[in-house]
Amino acid sequence: MSTNLRIVLAASEAVPYAKTGGLADVAGALPKALAKLGCDVSIIMPRYSNIKTGSLFIENLSVPFAYKTKNCSIWYEKQGDVPIYFVDIPEYFWRDSLYGHRDDAERFAYFSRAVLEFYRQLGQPIDVIHCNDWMTGLLPVYLRTNYTHDGFFAHTATILTIHNLAFHGMFGLDAVTYFGLGSYLMYGEKGLEFSNVASSLKGGILYSDAITTVSKRYAEEIQTPEYGFKMDSLLRQRRYSLIGILNGVDVEEWNPVIDKHIAANYSANDLSGKEICKRELLKRFGLPVDVKRPLIGVISRMTDQKGFDLIMKIMNRILETNASFVLLGSGSDSYERYFQALRDSRPDRVGVYFGFNNSLAHQIEAGCDIFLMPSSYEPCGLNQMYSLIYGTVPIVRATGGLDDTVINFDRVRMEGNGFKFYDYKAEQLLERIYEALIAYNEPEIWRRIILNGMTEDFSWDVSAKKYLDVYHTVKHHVGN
């Protein structure tokens, strides 16, 4: 199968330029893996005020929007073999945060339209535009309505990846025409109306040629009322075009063999460096340097979705074991206050760092023995995969990508790479922690669990091939 497809990945964020979550990791890493497979792939994203790199590529690009034309400029730079284009319009994207503004739907509707206008002007026909979350949900809508008779896009297919279904990109129905779409797109079978407003994400689900999510389990979950955020019926209608593909890991960034952030490098063949990493991590948090004591770590946004309500309920019982605990994250004030108070009362057993610190994240993955990720839902999750790669045994709730990647350890077969629980209950989480601590005290058992995780392949190479299959399928569909 020929792989020389021309792919455009359109996203609101991509590492290393802008990041709020896993979408940025995917947008930064997947194109590199696709380029290795022979694809002609480029990334396009907004140019936020913090992005100072690149050179001006187009000074004035005319974009039909808001009953007139609104000009933007396009900036350009290259990451390896992958060109990155930035849509620069200060009134929309020079803000103090990526999201959370009243006009978010308008900002990203403009971006979606600008993507199409830019590539048409560039003049190189595109095989597939890969859209991501609600922020580019209107792009397939524009393509299949405003550009339906435009010969340049006659053979262009679209896919939409849902990274988190919880966010819908809502806006008032009266804005449909303001965004340059026909009024017939408000209501009806192909309309954008959702709960008496319009939804950018609904548009993407309706008009994309295929939909992917970031794990097989999440693709199943979002078709149920429990996880579907009222989109489940629509997703069930499109179930034959809905595919779950697990996110990969950027193994140039997350790899204990070459990681520059950690105290010592190590591998599955020689784990001795992991103890050095643990020793240095304990020092970093001001904890007693006792490498025999199990060390439990968490790196997360501090929200209910990430299971912090469960962790709080059992925290004292965790500390009644012989374990120490370290946390890197930020979020709800109530959670931050609780863990700060816990740190103040138990400075010999608890370490906390509020905020984001990339180096410290690497050091926690390398230095901890156990990693907690008890999410109420988790489309994919990356930290559990980082943990497996770094020989840090994950304890997770069996949801989304956590369920796909973590396999309960079986003492009889000596198979499995971690521990997981099923019902969203603190007692079940605690039982798994107890089970892990028992295994920790049996060195040969613990080593087997570690090696089971470290010898798996979570690289983007595997996932990129699956995306390539989807691209060929939708391209064939549109081409015929």
C-alpha cells in the first residue's frame, strides 16, 4: 500500500509550542511518526502570543468570516521533516490562555476556515485533513458545505479525533450564519443544534468521513449514556465509522535509557539506575532517603475526574502502610489545601509540588515504585504508559485507555503489568494498593511486574500505522 499521502493535522495546540493536555502531545508526535512512514504531513495551529519562533510565510490571507473578509498572516517553521504553519490573528489568539474565553467558538471557527483557505492558496491538493476535538469540529462542516463545489477539495477526506468528549464547543444558534455557514445548518438531521444551542463538536461528528478516539475502550464508552455526554446516540449512529486508536508515547522524550532529566539512566536489562533516581527524588522532596520504603507518586490535574476524591478518602490509610507519597499537580483549591496540610503534618512521608514542572514529572516517573491514576474516566491517558516504560507500576481504574494499557498482574502466569480496579470506589482503590504493596515486598515478583511493562512497545510507530490505515480508507471512500 502506497503511503505517500498528503496529510494535514489541524489542532489548537501542539508541543512544543502550546499545551494544556494530551491533544498537544498527539499533535506534536503523530506527524513525526507519519513522516517516517512516508507521508507528506504538515501541522497547522494558531499562533499564540507566546510563540516567538518561525518566519512570516504569507502576510495577508483573506478569510471569509463574520459577513466580511478577515485577514490573518501565516507563519512557518520546520520540526525535522514536518512543516508547522501558524495562523496569526492577534484579536483571536493573543490571549492570556488558550481557552476559557467567551468567544472561543468564534476563535476556532475562524481558525477552521483559515486552514482551508490557506491550503487552497498553497495549491497542493490534500488527501486527508486530520481534525482534533471541538476546536476544529467546524472544519469538516465548512468543507462539505461551503467548499462542496470547490474542485481543489474534491478528493479531500476528513477525520476527527475525539480526545475528550466532555467539551462540545457550544455557541448560540444565531452565530451559525455569522460564522459563514448556511442557516439550514441550524436544525434538522444534519444541523448543529444541540440542547438549544449549536455545537462545533457535533458538526465534526456529523460531517467527518471517519471519527477516531484515543483508545479502543473509550470508543466503546462514549457510545453509552454514562460516558457519552448526551452525544452517545449520535455516536452510535456513526459507530461503523468510529475507531479507537491508542495514543503512542514520544520515546525520544520519554525513555529512561536516554532521559536527560533523571539522575541516572537505566533499562530493562539493567535497573540499577532506578534506585539512584529514587534516592534523588526523595532528596528533592525533602523526604528521608530510605530506598526500601515504597514510594507512591501522582502527576495530575487535581480534579474529581482524576480520582482525587478517592485518594483523599484513603490517604491516611495509605500512610498507615510503610509507603511515602509524592504529588505533582495543580487544580482545585480544596485539593491543594488538603495536600498542603497533609504535607505540613507529615513532612517525613509526603511531598507536594503545585504547578507544572516537566523535569520533575520525568523524575517522579523514574524515581517512584508505584503510580496512582484512579480516574473516573480517561480517554487515553499517557502517564500510565510513561510509568510502564520507566518501570513504575501503575494502579489505575479500568476505564478508557487505562483499561487498554494496564493488565492486572496474575501471580500464577506471572503475566500483567500493574493493578486495576473497576467500580469507582475508594475501597477498591485501597485494596489494589494493598495488593501492590504485598508484591513490592517480594523482590522477584516485583521485578517481573516491572519487566512486563518495560518490554512493551508504546511507541507512536504502532499507532501511526493504524492511523495510516484509516487515512487510506477515507481517502478511498472520498476518491470514489
